[in-house]
Amino acid sequence: MMIERTTIAAILFLSSCHGSSIFERTFNLLHQEPPPPPATSRFDVATRWIEQKLDQFNESDTRTWKMRYMANEQYFEEGGPLFIFVGGEWAISSGYLTGGHMHDMAKEHKGYLFYTEHRYYGQSRPTSDLQTENLQYLNVKQALADLAHFIRTVKSTTPGMENSKVILTGGSYSATMVTWFKRLYPDLIVGAWSSSAPLFAKPDFVEYKEVTGRSIKLVGGEDCYNRIKNGIESIEQMLTDNRAAEMRSLLKICDNFDENNDLDVWTFFSQISDVFAGVVQTHSKGSIEGTCKRIMEGEDDLTGMSNFIASFSGSSNCSEVSYKDMISDLKKADNNPNKMYRQWFYQTCNEYGWYQTSGSTAQPFGKKFPLDLYVNACHDIYGEQFNNKTMHENAEKTNEFFGGLNPGVENVYITHGELDPWHAMGITDSDKATMIPLHAHCKDFGSIKSTDTEEMKASKEKIAELVRSWLKPESS
């Protein structure tokens, strides 16, 4: 879900990599670690490992594995708090422990900084491979139990930490996690900061592309929005008019795309819409504007759109957009530490949905990537346990267990970016959450600085004040 370096230039750089599909490139852009803030400390962050149970809920299963985490003890004094940044569907790095707002708060309160890695991601691999039978141990309940074990263990084994209070921070899926952790383990932490958290599980997440379109219109202008809409409609019409060969040439699409196969057509339009999702979700000032400038340079809607999309295939390569290629990528079960999409897609099939479909007409990306695309993919990748009925039931179970948009938690500060499409599945009531205007996904983790907007600065100051109140010594 998210990287500040995802300007249009970065997207085009990634697109020049030989052999990668649009699916792989857009997935990596949308699901990387939230952009670590600039470092303000040169302290040597330690990488450590903690033993975890493979199945946290089966006492008779004694199998274990090693979970990676990072630590910065630079500011810690006896009795000081723990500040834990919780990892999501990405590999952790040291950036959040050497700079940013959480780091600054830890420094103020003489705290110990940690960054935990989610099971099955990065180097924290509980099983020898990612075969479907091994993925049964990949779910958020297991990951939250890992976090609970981590907190209990480091507090009991680190001198001076026995009575330390704990603050969690998370962004995107890990913001979902810190919110739900407060629901399941309220006594282990005193508070949490949840940035850009989706909390409501929903298979047919039509709102995502609606917000994507609105954000393009708000920042890039109505002309840009209309050009995208009209350009997509023109591409759809080319397929209707049996002009697929012309379309492949115009957009630099590989020849294995089959215009007569609904799954190929749905995959193609889904991936095209995800290109724009990557621009919007990771927007920093100039990203959406630069994309719209490039699109508007075309002499007409189709040319502007096709030139922009064709740029994703690099200087001479074509783009792989077939359903078969996407499924082939997602079926690779080796434990490659740089690959995250097989694991995350499994979690969406099994727990959340969150498929960003074309089920709404209030978006500019056409109508040719329905929920059926993702239901078929779950079935074809992981097996017969996944179908339309079971996937809706899975999402309903998640909402029932965690409370959906009413998680029933206290001392959780929730923030969202106005432009971020994920806020549509989160708590946005003004009395329960802070919406930061003209900002995108997980953009509020940096230190307080003079270039912050008034709303951004006020939000950062609010969480700092909340943390002070959460850490205030209890009266005797």
C-alpha cells in the first residue's frame, strides 16, 4: 500500500525492468513499506530475531520459527516506554528507528524503539516455502499473537523494561493491525497511532477507484479526469470493434493477450486502473500533476492515454497483461524474500477482500474489471476453498470478529489522507478520526517541520500530546 519515491519518474524507471508485468510493478508500488522518514540519528540499529510458535493457538504444536525485528536503544532509560512500529506486507528497514515523528516522540520520552516484521514477509518466513498448505498459518490473528508474544518477551527479558508502557504505530495494513491489537490485547499497550487503516472487510471495494478518480480530478483537474475516462472508453471500444491488434500496438501489449478471453480483458483493464492507483495512493506534491501533464500532452484522449500507458513497457519491451501471466506470478511458492504478492493476495482471499473493482460508474476507469476476476484468481491460485460465497463469508467473519467500523477501542489515534483511496474502508467520522487535506496514503510519519501544512502539523502535534497523556505516570 505506498512509497514516497513513487513519482511518475520512479514508476517509469520500474517499468523499464525487463520481464516484469504491469501487475508485478503496480503491486510493488502499492504494497511497499511506507516511506521511511529522513534519518536524524546515526545510531547503529540492531537486527535481532525472536522465536515464535508456528501456530500460536495450538498448544500441542511445538514447531517454532524466527521472527526478525529491529531495535534502537539509543534513548532508553530505565522505565522508559516502548515505541513499536508494526510491520505489514513488506520487508522492514531501519528508517523508522532513526527518524520521523515516532522516533522524535521516543527521544522525548526516553523510549526504546522497535520495528517488528510480519510473519511470511521480508525475512520472517515460518515455513520452508509458500505452498498453499503452508499458508494456513498466515492470518492477522496469528500475526497479532506474534506481536503480543514479542511485547511480553522483550519486557520480561530487557533490564529496566519490566514496567514500561507500550505505544504502537502502524501504517496501512499495519495500522489495521495496531487498531485490532488494542481490541484483542488492550492491557498490553496504552495507546496506538493508526495511519491510513482500512478496517471494514469488503470483497467488492468499488469505492477505491471512486476515490482515485476524485483525487485525480481534485489535484490534476477535470480535463485530466475526463481525458482518462474518455481514453479508457476509446480503448474499450477498440476491443468491441475487433481492433485488438491495433490496441496491442498502440499500448505495447504482448501478443499473448487474448481479446476473446474475458479473464484477459478484465486483467488488462484492472492493471491499467492500478497504474493510476499507484500514482494517487503514493502521491507527493507533483505526482498527480505530472501524470496529468503527460496525459494532456497527447493530441486527443486516446493518444494521451495510450502514450502514458505504453510508457510502462519501457523502451522496447511489451507489457505482459494476460490473466495466465498474472496467475503464474501468484502461484510461485518459493521463499523469495523480495516477493510479497502471493502472501498478500492469499490474505485478501482468506480474510479481507478489498478488490478494487469497476463496479461503480462514478469512476473513470471503465467497467471491465468485475469482482469475478478476483474470485476466479483466488480459486485458480489457492484452490477450491475459495469461491464467491466463501470469500464473502470470510470478509463477514473478519468484520464480526474485529468489529468493522466499530472496533470498540480506546486510545487509538486514527489519521487518513484526503486523497488516499483506502480511507473509504476506514473510520472517517470527524469526531473519531483526523482527515489530512490533500495528502495521500501514510504521508504523516515525518518529523514536524516548517513545510508541513497547518492541518498536517496540527495532526502531528495532537498525537504527540496524546502520547504524553498516555505515558503520564499514574497517580499514587
